[in-house]
Amino acid sequence: MSDTISFVLFSGTDDRLQAAAVMSAGAAALGKKVNIFLQYWALDAFRRDRIDLDHGLSPEAGEAGRAAVDALRAAGQASWKETLSQAKELGDVDIQACSLSMDLLHLEESDLDPLVDGVEGVTAFYISAEDGEIVFI
Amino acid sequence: MTDTAMPAVTRTIDARGSFCPGPLMELIRGIKEGQVGDVLAVLSADKGSKTDIPKWVEKAGHQLVGVFPRDGYDEIIVVKMK
């Protein structure tokens, strides 16, 4: 089992980001090096001025899914932002924004939430990923 | 093991409001902050943590004293070994 796991986050809905945050936190808890690469709508969700907003759910959630997610949140589930922040505190979690998506969305590094450690291209991401698994969410 | 044979708890971490993987993350923080030999009790109502915490404890090289069902939650007791 490799010591490194990498997640490419593409979707910007709260359910997918929550799943990604939980997967990252679990891997960090086992001492794995975790790389997170933010593209497209996931990157948009990490904008400083948008990270705390409601980012909606995947289409398959439907009304019942929305109600279930809201109920868990009301019961005290940590947000994906809080879970990632905790994972970074306890383990080795590096979050990078995709430079091409930065251009696509006309973003500067200062537009991003401080959870994001930097901006890099896809090659740098692959180098960081080493021989570990890459999961696309 | 009965409750009477249990080692004295150094620190109790009340993670009853947390969901997976929150209780484990709170335990890891407690272990990092503690000393070798500390006995940590995690209170958790999360089902996943009941199986995940013992597995993590074994993998991380600490000692599981036990998972004790309480009223609506579990008390998971762990000794920091390193």
C-alpha cells in the first residue's frame, strides 16, 4: 500500500466535497500523505468569498437527499471545510489549485481560501502523486 | 474486561456530537497532545467510529482497552503506547 493518495476534486457540490473531505481525513489519520488538486467547480467552491456558501448537491440527491443532508448537518456534522481543516491540522494534507482552472475562472491566489496551499500545473500534481492512487471526484 | 479492572482514565474526549471521522480525529489530537501511558476515553455515538477507532489503534501501535456500550453511545478506551 502506497503512503501517498491523491484526490482530484472536480465537482463543486457540497455532497461530493463532503465525501472527499471525509476520505482525505481518513487517509491522513492513517499517516498517509494526501494531495488534493482542485479543478473547475471544486476550485470555485474554495473561493474565499464562496467557501461558506451553500454549493448545492449532486442531481441524484433529489428532495429526500437534500432533507437527509440537512438533517445530518443540523445534528452537528462538521462541514467539509471544517473536516479538511482538521485533517490538515492532524496529518500531511496539501491542497493545490489547478493553474488552468485558475485561468478559466479568472482567479488569483489571493481569491482562494487559506486552506489552499498553492497553485500548480498538472505535471507538478502527478509528481507529487508519486506511485500512489489518484481518485477523481 | 469489567469496568472495575479498567485503568484510570487520564483524559475523556467527548465526541458525541461528531460524525465519522470526527471522533477518530479528536482521539488522534488527544494522543498527539498526551504522554506515553496516558489512558484516553473517547465518547462517541457514531457507528463508524466504533469499528474504525479500534482498527486505527491497532495499526497505529497503541493499545485498545475496550469498547464499552453506554446509554446511547460508546466509551472507547485507549492507552497511548508511543
